[in-house]
Amino acid sequence: FLSALARCALDENAAPICSALACVAYQVGNGALTNIAVERALRNEPEYELARLIDMALQAQIEPAEICAMTERTRDRLREWGIGRTDAEAA
């Protein structure tokens, strides 16, 4: 879905869509798609923070598994703080 959306996106709307695509592609280990998506995001909006973070992770050669682990740790921490819980989880 994100790939199709990124292909159809106008350049002025591309940074958020391509950054989301790059995040997913990176986490599943698709480096080629990650690079393409990040390059388009940064070409259209050089200061887009998420694209810059992904680009830095690529440049630092951070393993996708570590990105997934960081995501899980962040999600757990947010839940500890009561952020992001669903009504069922809060009950």
C-alpha cells in the first residue's frame, strides 16, 4: 500500500509518505527500497526529520533488528507512562 501511495504522491506530499515507506522497508531489511524512499523524501523536503533519521541509520549501518528492538522499547516505555494505551489495555 505504501509503495503504491508513494508512487502516486505529488512531490510536495512525498516526504511523509516516503519516510513511512522507508521505515517499513528498513525494518523488513529491504535496503534498496529504503534508499529510494529516503532519497525521494529528502529531495523534496531536505529537513524532514524522520527521513533524516532513517538516512542517518542507513549511513551508520544500524541493523534493522536493532531498529525493531528500539521501537519495541519505546512502545513499552510509552505504555508505562500511560501513553498509547487502548481502552481495553487501560482497564
